Amino acid sequence: MNETRVKPNPATWEPLAVFACFASSLLSLALGFAFTTEWLLNAGRHPFLHAVGITLLIIGIPILILGGHCLDLMDKKNKKSDRVLRPDGARYANNSKTQKAGAKQ
């Protein structure tokens, strides 16, 4: 049986977005924690930096969730590209299942 593999596109934006989201959320949460705790800055002396720290803490969680969403998109795209095409254009479920099905015939 003649099968062709669908080639994945290596120039995708998902890995870059995942890295950027996770790195920026880690930095945001670390700086937010540092600015809101009393051991580094006094909230009475630096109210602006304390407010910036609270804002960074609030913004860090949605950015982390966005990174997870981009990771899911990347995983979906990789699963889709792992499928095998038959010569008539119909799709098999995935490569491992087609090998098992071909061995049974």
C-alpha cells in the first residue's frame, strides 16, 4: 500500500509563543512577589512599587495560562501532522494504528 506522510511546517509560531509566555510569566510573578513582600521593599515608603508588584502578580497568572493554551495548540498541530494519508486521500487515525491494522491483514 502506498502511503505518504504529511510533512509538518517547521516555521511555526507556537514554540516561540510558549517560551515567551512562560518566561514572561515567571519574571512577572518573581518581580511581583519581590515588590509586594516586606523583606525587600517597605509598602509605606514605596507605594508605587508595591502597586506595580500587585499588578505583576495579577498579570502573571493569565500569561501562564496563555502559554499553556499555546502549548495545547502546538500539541494538536503535532498530532494532526502525525497522521498518514492513503493514496485516495482518506486519513488513517495515526501511524501506529495503521501499522497494527496492516499487520492483521
